Amino acid sequence: MSTGPRTLLLVSHLPRNLELLETFLKKEGYATLTAKDYEELDKVLCQPVGLDGGLIDIAGFDGQIWTRCEQLRAARIPFLIFSPRQSAEIQQASLSHGARGVMVKPLIVKELIAVIQGILEG
């Protein structure tokens, strides 16, 4: 196992949310890669080497986001979906495309860290 920081892929359509999440996770000892659109996400997914996990905020993305989730699953990279609302449809789509879980925004910081640790260890 690597002794360096675990690297998380952060995906959000909102640059401010990416910035806040990145700052928070770096304070917690994680390295991050960010993507705010499909072009940036596809660049990361072309060579996912070194990614330990992903946090995908689906707000602002269309159904094509699920194709990218399938790529993460195929690469055996665990990931969480962030959703703007509680929805059985989103829950089902997320899990069927490989997500380890769904968190509804706004996020609870202590809960987020615990869930991230869980997916990285699982």
C-alpha cells in the first residue's frame, strides 16, 4: 500500500463547490484532482492511474454522467454520488452504475469523512 496521500477525483459543475471540497480534503490529508465538465473529467478518466476514489456531484450534469461512472467502476475506483435531493430514482441509477453510495446535499462534513474512509477501505 502506498504511503503517500490518497488521491480523490472531485467532480462538480460548480467551481466554488470544487474549491471548498478540495480545500477541506487537503486539510484532511487527501490529494485531489478536479473536473468541472465532461472534457476535464474525460482527461482524468483516460488515465485513472493513481486514483483511489471519486466524489461525483451530479447536479448540473445530464445522463452522460452515468457513462463516466461506468468507467470508474470498470477501473475499480470506488466513488460516491452527491445529489441535490433525496430520490429513489437517483439512488437506483447511482448504485446500478457502480456508486458505493449516495449523499444528499448539503453535506455533513464529519459524515463525509467517515464515508470516504469507508469506501477507500472497502
